[in-house]
Amino acid sequence: MADEKPPYKVYRSRPRLLQKREGDDALAELRAPAKEQENGAAPPAPPRERPATLPGPPPERKPKRPRKRISPWRILRWVLAALVVWVVLSGVLFMVSAQIQRGDLKDEVGPQLSDGPYPLTGANTILVLGSDARSGDLAEPGSGGPSRSDSIMLLRIGGGANASLSIPRDTVVDIPGHGTNKINAAYALGGPALATQTVKQFLGVEINHVVEVSFENFPELIDALGGVTYKGDAVLSKINGGNANGGYTLRLPKGETEIDGKQALALARTRKNLRNPAEDDLTRARRQQQLVAAMKDKVTSFETFIRLPWVSWAAPKAVRSDMSGPTLLGVAMASITSGEAKPQVLKPSGFVTLPDGGAGLTVDDATKQRAVDRLMKG
């Protein structure tokens, strides 16, 4: 009975379809030599030795970089970068808009202008002409004829200079080719070119650039800034008879008042203030300079900075200039960065009656020279 083999059962698992069992490759390697030996083939080759795995510590994992903490310095850098992008975008929009509005004024006044340095690096003398071309309730009796320069102002800007000189529009001068007349008639007789030539001859100064502001577009410039602040005495003026006669009535209380574009234009044009009949054309020139200063203050305010790209696009549309976009931007930047302006109004030294019976203002040579010297010093 000892020779009897104990009973046992053989279990075979059937491989799953398309699935290879683990160890099949190794088992095939072991069976192949034995099969070849049974068939009289060459002796089996010695089994390949598998490289032993050396004991040792597992490979080190690279530590994860710690996340950068949001520090005040990083926030400050983000803010500064955003401010730079905001300002650069506004500058580009300003230059593009100014280039579009440049028009043909360069061709008209070019022969009367002298070359000057770039406004940010050197002083320029700029003639600003406020044209009285207007319509609707801003019109005055007789305004249907040729436009006159209701506002004549010289600016000295750039290289640290910031000064202005207003010339009253009733100042009597010699207009080249047209004889003696009020200085604002030069614009009506020959446009901005003759007006520029007349101012040059009258004051004996070289002019580098011309900016023309029409009364029709001036309110748009003020409204683009969100209005300006008027500080001064009470004003009551009736443009073209006031509201009752189809014109416009301006009422401003004494003190500080926020005014829009329409009010600013009426204030710039006010010659007869019913609250103070003693005011004259010199007072009007001072108010115009005051408006320029108020516009500058508004440009540098936080409110305007928030809307700077929109203001930069709209502002050049209200003016016409001989300057290219980059040059006009340089003038604007020089005006903003050169501190408080030094304004003055050319004071008359006498009166004269014109051939048409109108009264004009005269200025002697000494008074003119003092005013020009102060302007050029910036």
C-alpha cells in the first residue's frame, strides 16, 4: 500500500479572453529549453541572472516650492504697473485724437510760425485764439458775419516756464494790409494766419504754435472734464438778450460753484455783468485766464484721472492746432507739470475813437515791452 500514490486533484484556471496571465513570459522561457532537449536540440542555455536590487533608501522627492505670500510690496508693484498702463493708454488716445483733429491749420499758419524746442524740454510761445463762431442761444446780434477772435492769449509753456498774457480784443493795432482796427478784426479779415501775423507784429515776439478754440466746441471740452470750479464774485449776464429773448442767462453766486460747459462758455464771453456794471473787457480777460487755471486743476484731480482715457480722447476734439499729436501732448504735459501759471492782462494806456465811431484801447510801447518781458521769463 506504500507504493500507492495519494489521490490529488489538479485545478486549472482558464485565462480570461484577451488577457495575459502574469508569469506567462517567464514560464515560456523555462519550457522552451526542455522542449528543445527532448527533440534532440542543443543543450539549454544557462538561465539569465536578474540583477539584484540593491537595498537602499527610496529616491528623494523634490520639495514643493512654497507659494509666494501676497506682500504689500507685491501689491504696490501691481498698482504701479496698472497706473503706468492707464497713463500710457491715455497718452496714446490723446495723440491719435489730436492727429485726427489737426486738419489744415498747419498749412494756414505755418509761414507765420518759428521752430521751437519740444515743449517738455524747452519753452514755446503759443497763441490761443478763441473764435466767436457760434449758433443757437449762444449767438449774438451780428454774429452771422465773419468770425472774430473773442479771446486772444499768448502762453509761454515748456522747460519749466508757465505764463500767459491776454490781449483785450478791443486793443487797437495795425493789421497788415488792412490799416488800423481792433485786434480781433484780424481773424475776421484773414483767419488765424493774419491774426498770428498781427500779434507778432504788435508785440514783437516769435510764435511757435497756434491753438484755435471755437465757442461751438468749447463746452464739449469742459464737459469732457466733468465741469470746472468757478471761484469769484457773483455774475449775472444775458447772452443775446437772455433766456426771455431766445438767448442764454448766466447766474452764478459769489464764492465757489461747479459749472458745466455751457456755463463756462457764457462766463468766458461775459462783457457786461449786471451784478457789477463797473467790470470791463479786462475783467473778461481775467476770467478767461481763471477758466484756463480751473481746467488745469480739474485735469490733475483724482476724478479726472479715473476717466483719463475718455478725457484724453475727447479733449483734442475741442481744439484745432498746427501741432502733431506728440507735440500737443508735450504742451499739455508741460502745462500740468510746470506749476502754477503767472497770468497777466495787457493793460491799456489810453482810448481812441475809430473811423466807424467805435471806441478802442491803446497800449504804449513801454507797457507792451514790460508785458512781453514778463511773459518770456515764464
